[in-house]
Amino acid sequence: MFSKIKKTIQAVQLFFLMRKFKGMVMCSDKYIQELADKIGYGAQLALYELHTEQQGDMTWDRFVQHVRHSPALRKKIQQVAANAVLLFDKSRLNFELPVDALEYQEDYPDEQLINVSRIFSEKMAHGLMENVFLTFELEHFRRLAAAVPGYSWAAYCKDMSDNKELWTQFTRGLQHGLSQVDYKACWS
């Protein structure tokens, strides 16, 4: 019961922070959808792995087809994915990663893309990523403000708009953070 209350309080707090501060979403719709798809894939993969650990009776492609044809299952995956990301331990974020710390699809042009069911529509992807960006931006800001006395949210937003290096630093931390989310824990 306390975990539900805690989640509700966190959601309300985040809602009011979003209304008050308005985060910096300075990226394309395509990038937002790619990040939401990555989150959806992580939640699907965790569910598939949990299922095959208990019953090894389903191929990935069959699982994806099942997800595509089950609105109830997609809704549950959406809920688990969103909870996993928003409850992620922000202390694990690393905004100081070197440029070559992450791997991208472009690094492996010959690898075939994975068959996956899109979990978040464009509208849902925007809502999810708005929450994710703001949550991660608040942590990024908190760390910068701890090092620079008097650093304000307004100054941070201006710096994020004007300083490409700071924006790149943030996005690397965001991508690395999303790759560390433990979706399996949220399924349990």
C-alpha cells in the first residue's frame, strides 16, 4: 500500500514541477519516438525473458505478434515501462560520459533491426518523454547547481539552449541512464 502512495505522491510532485518549470525538449519528433521505442522494447524484452524462464514455449516473433494483437498487454507494458523509467535511481546517472561511451545503430550498419511491437503512439511517446526529460533534467540541474552556487533553473534552461556541449552531455547521460533501467524488477 505504501508503494502505491509513494508512486502517487511522486507523480503529483512531477506534475507540479512540469507545470512550474517546463523542461527543455529540444529534439526531433523522430528522436523522441526512438527513445520511447527503446523504452517499450526494454519492457517487452524483460517480459519475454521472464516468460521464457518459466515456460520456454514461445519464440520472440510469436511474442511480438501476441503483443501487437493484445491491447490489454500493450497497456500493461506501457505502465511497466513508464514506471521503470520514472522510478529509475537517478543517482546512477552519469552525465560525464566520454563521446565514445555509447553504441549506436549507425555503428553496426550490417546488423538487422529487431522485430518489435511499437508500444507508445506518437502522442504517448511525447507525454512519456516529456516526463523522462524533465525528471533527468532536474537531476542534471541539481548536480550542476551543487557545483555552481546560485545557479538557477532559468540559467540552466538558457545554457541548455545555447551550449551544444551541455546538451550533448545531458543526452549522453539520458541515453546511458535509459540503458540501465531494470524493467524486470518492475514486472515482479
